[in-house]
Amino acid sequence: MPTRRAPETDLPEALVITAPGLEPLARRELAALGIAVVAEEPGAVLARLTPRDVMRANLHLRTASRVVLRLARFKALTFADVEKHARRVPWDTVVTKGRRVRFRVTCRKSRLYHSGAVAQRLMDALLRRVPGAVDAGAAAAGAAAAGVAATDDDDGGAEQLFVVRLFRNQLVLSADTSGALLHRRGYRLATAKAPLRETLAAAMLLGADWDGRTPLVDPLCGSGTIAIEAAMLARRIAPGMARSFAFEQWPGHDAVAWRGIRKEAAAAVRARADVAILASDRDAGAVVAARANAERAGVADDITVAQQALSALQPPPGPGLLVVNPPYGIRVGDKQPLRNLFAQLGNVMRAEAAGWRLAMLSADRDLERQVRLPFTLQWKSTNGGIPVRLVLAEAPPPASAARRGRPSRAPNPPVRD
């Protein structure tokens, strides 16, 4: 008999953290896993997760950065309040003896504003419950004072991270279940200039509603992240298949259930992508990096990688989706070369990809206009601290189709939001 799911109110709260603006995509991914979202807030969606849900979310979510489980929420006007409530936290459910731990504390609009002092009280309470745990923050500070380079994995990959938010005197304590940030799939060791995070690349594909059934082309591929994420999506490869997670180190972790979940995910993988996926770049180093990353991701046979200029692009039979993360011009003094690049992108779409859709990550509306296609906004987020927008457009259909009565688009339509 299948295991009955506990009532939602009996399950612990969890935050699925995303880049700002990607919350609806995370909600959609959770729904596909059968997990209902309780609420959304900037940069996160709130859900109630079973231990099995925690495993599945970490393994399958493509657009999330972390999954954190809430352990406690209480009012903290004084350090005595922190000490009293921290003693009641079930630390031993997420930390084992000898485990390195780190507290990431933010204090805003509260009487307690010293984040280090809050972290120290919490660590003291943890050590009462789990003697032998190691304060990674204190170890790093001691190493720095001794002039020794500390190995500070702020991602939480080598240690158990606790996320603490003190806002308006309300303290919320959460345990990170993910470890290293979820964009670290394990395949991208070789990078080109300004690499795109894997989670953002996946968000471009999901934001464009690409489901692996139509051809896909990235003519400015860099280290190949978009094409690799597309191949993984087309083959139904779970993004976390090649990595480990923090919850695997927790006391009481159900290793048998975890092996079963991974086995189910492996069984769902398709033998190959059913559509053409092309990646190209004019830079030889980028092409080498893209091929190496695709090989590590196990999708090298699903992607055709070529060294060529944008102007030489010849897409496969379509229509399909052209996805591009062009230079933003933020760090470039003269934007004229970029205007030419964006104009060339529009020319290629009209001449070689008639009827195709274009999904573009943009940080500059002036550069968007050079493409001369009618863009619609899908989502707003940030990439490396730079505000970006995913915009979609469709190239006019071939002239022959227009002559058969299909409507054609205006040659210079305005950009729409």
C-alpha cells in the first residue's frame, strides 16, 4: 500500500529559495512533483515538505537555489530570549557529532543587531545538544587571525548551514538541506567569459515553455550551459543526479528511500534527445569548454557544438526556439559593437529562422530594440547582480507563408512590456 501523506499542517515548513523573479517557475516545478505551495515571497516559495519531498525537491528542481527546512520561529528581544528558545531546537535531528556547522545571520529592524552575537548564542545551544560539533565560522576566524588561508565554503557544501533571519524582533531559524547551491550540477568545470548559472539557464527554457519537442539553438553558447540544460530537460535527467546533498549527512536519513528515489529518477531518463540541439560560438576556447561540459553532463551525443560566427548560423528544420544570453554592455564602454551584434541577431532571425521563437536574456532595452522584433516580457531577475529580463519574440513567417494569407509582422514593431 502507498504511504499516506501526513496532513499539511503537520509537516514542517520549508522555503524553496530562488533568484528573485523566478518564484512562479519554482511553484510550477513543485506542482509537477505533486507538492503544493503555501505562499510566495520575494526570492522564495513556502511549502510543507515530508522527508521524501525534501529529497525529491533537491534532486529535481531546476530553478531553485536551496531548499531550507524551518526548525524554529520565536520572538527575540534579548539575547536571553535567543538562549532560552535555542535550547529547545532539535539540533540533533540535523547535526551529527564532528560535523562542521555555520550560521548565516541577518538582523534587520530588530533590537538585536549584532549578527555574530546571535550566531554565538545559537552555537552554544547547539553544542549543548550535539557535543563535538565544530563551529566553522570560529575556525575560519581563528585561521585568519593566525595568517592561515581558511577553506571557507560559504555554499554550505562542506558543512551544515543554518540560515537565521531576525526581522522586527522575530527570529526564524532554518536548516539548509541542499549543501552546495543547487546550480552546481557537477558538470561545469570549464567556463567561458561571464558564465550563466545553470538555474538561470533552466529558467530561460522553462520561461519560454520549451519542453524538448522542438529544435533548440544557442548561437552565443559560451561554455554551453543553455544547451546542456536543454539536453538534460529533453532527456528528463534530474539536475541533481551527479551530486550530493546536505540532508544525506543528517541523523536518521533514510538511505533506503533515497536510493529508491534516485533509482526512479534514473529509470525516467530517456536514451537520447528527440530533437536537434545546436550550440555555437565564434570563440574556440568557449567551444572547447562547451564540449567538455557536455561530456561531463552525459549529453555530448545530444548536442552539436560548432565554432562559427552568429552570421553563419543555419538552424535545423523548424520552427524551434533560439535561446541566447548575449553580452549586456554593462562593463563595456563603447556599446556600438553590441548594437551591431543585436542587430545581426535580428537579421539572422528574419533571414534564417523565420517562424522561430527567440528567447533572450537582456539587461539593456536599447540593445533589445536593435533586434527589431516585438518582444514580450516573461520574467525579471538578476544575473551576477545585474538586473536582467527574459524577453520573447517570434520571427515573421516565411514570405511564401505570408503570400498564402498568413499575416506578416510589421518590419519595425515596438518593444512591449
